[in-house]
Amino acid sequence: MTAWVYITTNKRDGVLYVGVTSDLKGRIAKHKSKHYPNSFSAQYNLDKLVYFEKIDGITKAIAREKQVKAGRRVKKLKLINAMNPEWKRIGSVSYLSQHAERGGVVLDVC
């Protein structure tokens, strides 16, 4: 099963949220709609997908999520800047086609 570790934000150099999911498109849609209105991501409007990793297996993805979350902010910024130096909202077909080797999928909800 494919799983995803991702980082969302509200703006460049803003608050960061690290998550894991088996349905990246659906999870980002939930962030955007504030499906869980009392959640951290809803309270800080963290619906801008700026980084993702495709991982084979949910167990490995959960371990990677914990690793990324445990890291200092500077490490998270390095991950984002390496993949998405302009901090563009990931979801455009052109951006994802350029980064398909990193496991990109077309996210029409972004």
C-alpha cells in the first residue's frame, strides 16, 4: 500500500504541519475544508501542501512521519526547500510533472 508523508503550511516560513496518510488527495481536501474544525491544522489554516514523500507501506510511512516530526524546524525547512524552493502550493499539473520521480500525484483539490 502506498502512503504519503506530507507537510502543509499557511504561508512561506509559517507554521508547519507534518502528517501521514494513505490518501493524499483526500487528506488535503480535509485540511482545506477544515473537516476537523478544532484540529491544529484547522486552527492555523494549514492547508497549503508544500512537501510530500511517497512511501511503500503505511508502517514505514508512520515511522518516517515520526522522524520528520521529531526533527528540528530547520530540517523540515531543508526538506521543503529542496523540493519546493518557492513554497508553491503543490497540486498544479506542471509542478507535479516536474517532480513525478518524487512520487507526485495530480491533486486537483490543491
